[in-house]
Amino acid sequence: MQPENAHQTRVLTSLRVNGPQTASELAAQLSLSRSKIGQELARLEQLELVDRAGQAESRGGRRSGLVQVARSLRFVGIDIGASSLDVGVAGGGMDIRAHVSEAIDITEGPEVILGRAVELVGKLRADGHLPRLDGIGIGVPGPVSFRDGFTVSPPIMPGWDRYPVREHFMHQFDCPVLVDNDVNAMAIGEMYCGLARSVRDFLFVKIGTGIGCGIIMGNRVLRGSNGSAGDIGHIAVHDTGPVCSCGRTGCLEAWFSGAALSRDATALARSGESPGLRELLADRGTLTARDVGAAMRAGDPQALGLVRDGGRRLGRVLASLVNFCNPAMIVVGGGVAELGHVLLAEVRGELYRRSTPLATSSLPIVLSELGGNAGIVGAAGIVSDHVLGVQPAS
Amino acid sequence: MQPENAHQTRVLTSLRVNGPQTASELAAQLSLSRSKIGQELARLEQLELVDRAGQAESRGGRRSGLVQVARSLRFVGIDIGASSLDVGVAGGGMDIRAHVSEAIDITEGPEVILGRAVELVGKLRADGHLPRLDGIGIGVPGPVSFRDGFTVSPPIMPGWDRYPVREHFMHQFDCPVLVDNDVNAMAIGEMYCGLARSVRDFLFVKIGTGIGCGIIMGNRVLRGSNGSAGDIGHIAVHDTGPVCSCGRTGCLEAWFSGAALSRDATALARSGESPGLRELLADRGTLTARDVGAAMRAGDPQALGLVRDGGRRLGRVLASLVNFCNPAMIVVGGGVAELGHVLLAEVRGELYRRSTPLATSSLPIVLSELGGNAGIVGAAGIVSDHVLGVQPAS
């Protein structure tokens, strides 16, 4: 069920943004009469979009039951990564009620991957986690036309260009479906349930195989004019450098990302410059960012050097972006974020050195605490805002 | 007069964003009954916030007068620059009805400069241009705390730090007053009346003595968490370079800005490398960006080199920002924009070479057509949106 008119969406927006309230508080805030609010709340209860949350402090005899976004609502959040698929169920308060996950290979194409996602939603329903289904949000690892619900020229997703992801789900499930870039979804997850809850303007930087950025300004995702905002992996940090997957040289993610770390660590192992990495490579056959972290913690100076150089280059790019958009926080997530505080220390050093004092005077740079959950919370959040007609105030 | 309730602000927002409409169209769009809309429109007419704009096409007998934001409204826009003061009067349709201008020196401090501005408003009133005064918007050349209405650590404005600019005007005039950064105001002017009218997401780059950027995303100004968003003059383009006014090296505006051009042109004139510039310097005693433009157009290769190098450095910074926020247009304004198409050609070349094809596939980079009017139109626009309660949809 969706709200039927503008009054109802304003009520739902206020409940989402300000939390549970009494009918009188809502009436005052929205300039509606007490009887009009009563009417709309009754209707929203019939639609099962709001429910009662208990009693507010008494104000002298008037009925003062608290109203909230219905806890019985169920939104599905799907987070499609290059190598993993996560499906979660969130309630009306953006609380995760169930979560399943499996390994995938995004290059198998949309039919296979979306088929798996549909099966996992079916499994969650069979297990009783979806007594109702109010909307499905999906994050995919590439640029998305948010309006159209498909990916646009996604570099790491052969076969997905303009594939109708939204239609695929709408055929299977009778509910609203929205598709967004995975990093945007994670940023929204951080806004609702992560460390960025307390701020209105922040950047979420995901360092995985590549590097991307979710931009939240005034509690809204900034998607740009054709959905490619946040594509910071291809910002040039030097005039020269390793050749990037995009064909240019000097791009940030060709210098520092999961893929770049793997490449550089393998070279250090093969050349024998890093005995620690050589041992790990012999053990495992390939090296990942996690292996670089392990070698670094074991005292390998070459591994430490890789992390420091990478952090400095990331910090250099972020310094420009901080001058440009003056965020109140930077949250760093994705697999490479596991390199932790050594990485953050380098980023901070470079950022504080290169950005203006006004922009960095109170700028925390933190590691995501949501980790793997950010994507599903955010995807569920995107579709729930859409269903409820929520427009966060700016 | 200001609107009295949320219905009235929604009516005014719709009229500002969608233009003149009939009462029936407004009722349908805002989910209000025809009689409720009639009531609110009558009240808005009494408040002189809306008036009748003529007849819509007939739809079979129903009364269909068009309603619009009252053309009789009068907003004052004040644009305070480092060396110029502009005061204009705009009507309800953001049309400039009168405009006065004079040379100032911002370092004379707030009492003197704001005193001059108040006098100019008085002059416009004495001349009959302000039969009413619904609000005053002010743009100042430094970071502004938009909420507090004062400047924060403005580098080129000694004596202005935390000076209560808004209060200064509120004591003199009985109307709402808002203060914003001058470049933000110009960007809003471009959004209402300039080439950017047609897009929702764009950057306005002002190249004057320094370099700043106004960021419009989803038809809103992005101000950042403490009002310093758009401070692109201090983004580092190289690790080394001339020492900047901020004390660091490598900043964009230390390499390219009105001040940097003046410095470099003077050096080329004194060393004799550029006979053209040497002649101009002998003539005038100082060299400005305009002189560099004149020498360039007269065929001086050194002057041309300065513009090309500067354009490339600006393009380099803009390339990062385009990848980051994916605007639909870049408008270049400010005095140095008079260097014109040679400058733009270099910016474009660098930008298209360094940004991702998706972000630049349809990205016009244009010179401002509003020129000196952008600041007053925008300052008037900021306060008029506030007075009308306008929240552009995103």
C-alpha cells in the first residue's frame, strides 16, 4: 500500500525524519487541523503504513498515543557486488530482520545473477520473513540511470548495459522496485544506520576492487546529471602511472584499489623485494588487499609502504573534494578499508595538509561500522523512502 | 508580508517552479480541494503575494484565470565584491527593475561598505523603485555562515570576521535579510536567469582576483557543512608552485586567477620577454587580466601562453570535479572570463581528456551571459525563495 495524497506523504516524512510523534504534534507541524490529521492517520493505519508506538508523556487529559512508521512494513534490500550477492529484509524502522548471502561472479550476466537474487527473496519469503512485501531496492556495482532502473555502460559488468533490472523484479514481485549504484546504496545505509547518522553532509568512500564514492548532501544522495556522480576512481592523481581499466594513466584506482594492491603485492613477491609477501603468494597462489594487511601487521616494510603510498594518493584526491564540497564526515568502507588505521592515518595526514583549515576544522575520517550490511540497509532505505513519499528536509 | 501556512508556501513554490497556473491546476497538483485552494489564493492575494496573470485557455465554461507570484513584489539584491558594490531591485518574476553600482575597497571594513550599501538602497527607494520592500539578499566575497548571516574567516576581508551583516540591514529595514557567499549568489542568478536555466545540476566557476565555485545540484545550492563548499581556488594542482595567499604552494588560484595573471604578466613585461606586455605596463603602471587579454588578441605569444597554461590548470581541477559530481553544465564567469574562447578551449581540452566519457558525454562549458548582473539577481533570488517559502523540488 502507498500513501494516497500529499498530506499522508508529509505525515510519513515527518515520522521518518523526526521519529514517533503524537497526532497533535503532527497537526501543529504540518499546519493541518486536528480533525484532518485524525482522518489521515486513520486512513494510514488502514493502509498499514503507520501504527501506534505507545503513549507520549501526558499533557493534561488529551489522548496522546505516539504514531510511528509501521513496524510491520517489509522492504527487501539487495546488494549485488562483483563477487557477492546479499539479500536482506528490513522493517519500517530500517532494522534488519533477516539476511542471506552467497558468492557470485557478476560477469555471468544479469539473467543468472538476478535469477539467483529472485531465488533468495523467495527463500526469505518461504522462511516466513516476508509476511508482506512493500518494496525492493537493489544496488549494482556500476553507473545506474536511477529514473530508468537500469545500468549504463558498467565497466565491470559485461552484458548488463541497459539491462532492465527493475522490470526483471517487477515481473516477479507485485511491489515498487528501485535500482541504484551500490556505493550510493551503502552511503544511504550509513546515513540511516551508520556513523553518519549524526550529520547531513558526508562522503562515503568505498575501496574494493575499484574505488567509488557516495555523496550525501542535505540528507540526499547526489547522483549527478546522468547518474555517474561519485566516480572518483578515475580522478587523475599524477600525469603518469599504471594504465587504468579505463585506458588512461594516472587514475586513482590504477594507483590504489583492491586490484592495484593485488598487482603491486604480486610484483613485490615475485621480485623477492618482500619476503613476507613472497611467502604468502607461494601459500595462496594470489595476493589480495587482505594479504597485504596481514604482511603489514607482521612487520613487512614493503607491504606497509604499499598501504602508505595508497593512503597518501587517496588523501590527495579527498583533499580536493573536501575543499569542493565541505562535508562534515568521511566514512571509509569496502574490503580494502580492513587495512584500517594505518591507511586512515595517511589519508588524514594528506587531507589535513592539503585542505583549507575551515573545511577540515571539524572533519572526522572514520571506518564504516556497518561493513557488509551498509548495502542492504541502504537499498531497503531507498525504496522505503520512495514508497512512503519521504523527502528529507534540507 | 509572508505566507501564513504550509499550504500557501506550497502554492507559491508551485508558482515559482512551474510558472503561472489556474486554481484548478494548483488544486490537482497539491491534493487540495478547489474550495480550499480558492480560500488560500484569496488570502495570498490579500497579502499581495500572488496576482492574476490573465486567462488560461478555456476548458469549457469554468473560470480559469491564471495566478502568478505577484509582479509587484520587490526584492533588493546586493552584490559586494572586493572592489565593486552593486545594488539592484528585482520584481516577483526575478526581473531587474533598477540597478546602481559603485567602486569600493572591501578592506575599508564592514561599517563603511555596508553604510554605502544602505545609502544606495535608500537612493533606489527615493527614486521610486521600492514602492514596497519584501526582502534583501546580500552576496559577500568570502565564506558565510548562511544560518547566522555573517562571514567566517574571510581571507580578503579584514575586519569582517563574524561581523553581523544581516543584523546591520535588519536594523535599517523592516524586512527579511539573508547573506550568502557572492559566488553562491551568482550561481543562483545563473539558475534563474542565465544559461543554466535549463539544467538542474551545474557548476558556476567565478574567476576574479581569486577563484571560487558555486555548486547547484537538484536546483539547490550546495553550501557544505560550514558554508565553505566551492572553495576550489585552494585545490592543489601541483606539488610545487607559487606561494598562495593561504600559505601553501600549488593551489589553483596561485597558478591561475586575476592576481596570478597580473603577477605573471608583470614579470614577463619587466624581464622583456613580452614586448607587448612591457608596452602596456609602461602605459598603465599595472597589468590586469584584461591587459593580458588585449596583448593576447594583439598576437603576443607570451600572453597567449599565460592564458593557455591557466586554462589547462583550471581544466585539470574541473576534470576531477566533473568525475565527482557529474554536472550537466559548467558556466564560467567573473572578470577573467573575458579572456573568452581561448581560455574555454584549453579548459575543454583538458576536461574532456581527463574526465570519464559518461560524465562528459553531454557537458557544455560556456561563458556567463549575465556577467555583472548574476550577483544581484541571485542575491534577490535567495531572499525571495526564503520569503515565499520556496523549496525547489529535487
